[in-house]
Amino acid sequence: MKSQQSTQTMKPATAAKKLGVYLPATPAEFQEGAVTRAELNRLQSEPPEWLRALRHNGPHPRPVVAAKLGVSIAGLARGGVTEALTTEQIEALKRERPEWLERERATQAGVRKEAARLKDLRKEDAGQG
């Protein structure tokens, strides 16, 4: 049973998503081959230089960009950000604080606050049942 798990493979796009990196920025050998679970685990526990550099400098995929900016992926799109951004570009946006970013951060904060309120409400309901 264990040998089947070690031979389970995934597409490079799936592996890149799990690693939090932008697939087109990865080395060609990563993009062209299937990635086994064992390889993915090794990349996560002992990242090679190219992976450390990508995670640090980018370009970053949209979910990572959104998280670093404190907005949703949809908020990025509304702000006109449709491409991967480097860490330098993300930091520049944080410094410039464009109107769309401030608006989307406020929206995201409201969403988080409402989610926390609903979670507390469910806890209260569960405690009374």
C-alpha cells in the first residue's frame, strides 16, 4: 500500500499551487514532468534554491499576491491586477496605497469581521442546543 502512495503523481500546475509558486517562473524540468508525492514532500521540507528564490522574490501567483496585500483574488481583479507580481511590485503597491487597494482591504476586513461574528453566533447556538 505504501508503494502506491509514493508513486502517486500530480501535474506540475497542481504541485506549483501546493508550493505557492507561479508555474511559468519554475524551471523547465519542473514544468515538463509529473511530480510525485515524495518529490513534493521533499520540495516542501528541503526547498532547492530556485524554490526559495521564487517564494522570496516572486513572481507570485494571484492567491499569494492577494494574501500579501490583504485582499481577495476578486479584489485584485477589480483593482486591475491580473498577472503575477514580484515581491518588489507588491511592496510598491503597499507603499503607494492606491485607492482600489484601500477599498479592497476595507472590504476584506469587513468580510473577516462578519465571518468571525457568524462563527461566534454558531458557537452560541451550539452551546444552547
